[in-house]
Amino acid sequence: MLVSEAFAGTQEAHERMTRDGYSIDDTPGVGALAPLRISLAGGGTDLPDYSAEFGGDVVAMAIDAEVRVRLTPAAEGTETRWSDRTGDLPGDPRLNELVASVLSAHPEWGRRPWVVSSTSGARAGAGLGSSGAFLVALAAALLPGRDPGELARTAYDWEHRQAGRMVGPQDSFASAHGGIGHISIATDGKVDVSPLSLHPRSAAWIDDNLLLFDTGNTRDAARVVAAAKQDDERRGAAGGSGLPGRRIEQLHGIRALVAPFREAIEDGAVERFGPLLTANWDLKTGLGRGISTPRAEELLAGCLAAGADGGKLVGAGGGGYVLVSVPDEARPAVRAAMARAQAPELPFRLSRPGVRADDPTPGAPARRGRAPLAVEKELS
């Protein structure tokens, strides 16, 4: 899809707002959709404290659970505010301040207050990159005509540099580009996204045999990462076995799984997906405290006992969803085990489109699987 086609709705809304004789007050608003993402291998190597020295590599895919962002005019004399908040940390004042500052600095949008509406196909703090997808969609709404790479870079700079959150670029780049790809981060911060040649067996397995189950725990990815890093540094300072170099070695091991996972996807070797997910998880749990939780281990063990051939907790850890790879014959047993454990499934499919314009028409029908995450909230 051409960028000009993907963002036609948003571009037209902006043009309506600025053409002669048309008041900004008359626009119904503009919006965009951005998919959530699942990191399959290499997650954590995109964080700046590692990638700035060694580079980073991640295999990630966009899924059809999406974040929808819309901006509509608010009454004069009121404050720009949230309606249906989404993000990795609901109510995070840094994100509130970020959106307010981004809007106020925009030459067209800074002239009046706005209602920022956001809904999502998955709850916040679930390890699916919701804050990154939210900011990618916001960038697409504010900056029509930009290509996915520009939107991803803008969203990442907002979150990492402007809001000061300890995050890597995989969330924004996977969401902006869509599909399944190899995200490479150079030591200078340059990001390259290479779409994978998806074997038909792999495409079918992703849609039908990779299953997500909710642990019920919510966490802030940036805080989990920071806590794990601090824990590792404290153990190293105490002279224990957990030297800072140990964390680097764990991340080296996680990065080394990217090539075999990419090969398995492109060759259709779906029997390797589960063991590779487990290998990634075994290394990740060694990064520090707070990565794993008793609930996550309980659900992963239950899935394996029911016939799954591997899995991990998605995202930075500490909560969210477990992702498991399940052969056809074991799916009923795995789903039954998770139902007994009161772990709801989030059905998903691979999303080939990345960020794109939402229908700016008032009263447009809601899309499947999208629900508000919070009540209206003032932006401070």
C-alpha cells in the first residue's frame, strides 16, 4: 500500500482544516490505527544501553489487535484531555505531559484544546507495545504523508528522548511497518526493518497455533527493565555471580536466537517455534528480578503439560500475556487448561498492514476487538 493511499483520510482531514474559508472548529477530527506487536526473538537487545555498544536485533510481528487514536476539537476554554486512555502505564504523567507538549508545539494543532481518544484491542501494560502503537498512531494523525519509518522514528523519539522512558525502538517500528520483520539497530541508533519472506506454513501457524493467554498482571515495561538492570548492577557491586557482564552475556544469547528464528519462519520449520520461544524465555528470566512472576510460570507450566511445545511471557516481563506454540492436536487441551486457570485468551492474527488512517467520518462503526481502557482524564 502506498503511503499516500494509507494516509489519504488523514491528509484530507488536514486539508479541510486549512483550506480557505474552513474553520478548524468544523472538522470532525482525524485519527489513525496502529497495530500492537509481539516480539518473537531478540527483545531487550534494542534497548539503548545494549544496542549503543553492540547493536541490536529483534524479530517482531504486528497483530490485528490495534490502537485507535482520534483527535477532536474540545470547547474553547477547556484543557486538552484524554478520553479512553491507552498506554503501558495508564495515567503516566510523563506520557500525559508528552502528548500535551506535542500538541501545543504543532503549528496547526496548538491553536486550541483537543480531546485525545484512544482505544485498544488489548489492555494496557500487557507486553504488546501499546504505548509505542499509541504514539505511532498519534504521529500519523498529526503528520500526514510521512512514511512508516519517519512515523516510527518520531514516535520513538517522543517516548524515549522527550518522555525519558527506558524503551527500545522495536515497538514503534514494528507497529508502523506491520507484518513480520527483522528489526536491526545499529550502534549509532539507526534502525532498519527487513520484511521476512513468510513461508505459508509459518503464516498458518502464527494465525492458528500461536496462542496468547492473559496472566491478569499489569506492568510498566520501562520500570521492569530499569529494576532488572539495577538488580544486576547491585549484585555485581556486591561481588556475586551476577556481574554486569552477566547481563550482557544473557542479551548476547537472546540476540543469537534471532537468526535461527528468522530461518525457521522463512523455511516453514514451525516445529522449531516453541523451543526457540522457550530458549528466549530461559535467557530473559536471567536478566534480573521482576522479569518472571509466579503466575506466568504457572501458566507456562500448565500450557506445556497440556501439550504446548514452548512459550514465553511477551514484552519486558513482569506481567501481561504468555505466548505459547501449540500443535493442532493439543489446542483443545491447552485452551481447557487455561480456562481452568482463569487465563483468558486473546485471539489474534498477523497484521500485514502497519499504521494507517482511521475513518474520520463521525459515527463510523467501531472495529472488531477494540474497547476503551479508561475513563476520561484531564491531561496535565
